[in-house]
Amino acid sequence: QVQLVESGGGLVHTGGSLRLSCAASGFTFSRAAMSWYRQAPGKERELVAHISSAGGSTNYADSMKGRFTISRDNAKNAVYLQMNSLKPEDTAVYYCNANWGPYAHWGQGTQVTVSS
């Protein structure tokens, strides 16, 4: 059974940092591309960052470039999102996504709230 469990969310002030983690199980993690998405209240879910299965390629949404860093540890079946210089508009539920072949799976999400 595929499981993605996010952690690390919380409440921070503007300019602060958080590191999100996603623990994966139930599939061959090293074969899956991993992504972080987020969804703010009243808005559609949007891609935050993506990392290839081996970790050699990363992509970011324009508004996150230079502030967020996605990484993975295939030995620990985990993917991370380091978020720096957080802004109130980064407030959202952050979701971990695993994708391989025709399959895509989601975690339950972790809340990130940035106060002004």
C-alpha cells in the first residue's frame, strides 16, 4: 500500500524558514519522480517543486525559485522541501506527490502558515 506522510509544517513569521519532509513507503521510491504541491484556501492546487527519480533534475514554480529547495534521499525513501524567506502568500496546505508511469499518489498534506 502506497503511503506518503508529510511533516514539518507549522506557523512561522514572515522571513522565517521551514523544512518539510515526506516519508514514502509501499513502492519503489527510487523509480518515482517526486513533487511538492500546495493549495491555499479558495485556490487551485499548484506545483511548487519537482525532482527526478535520481535527484539529478529539479524544477520550481517561478515564485519559489531562489527561496525553496527540493531534495531527496533514496536511501531513506524521503523527499524534502526547504523553504526560506517565507511570505504570507506561501500560506497553504503542502502536499507530497509521487509519480511513476501512469500512477500518481498524494499525501494527506501539512499546513504551513506564515504570519505577517
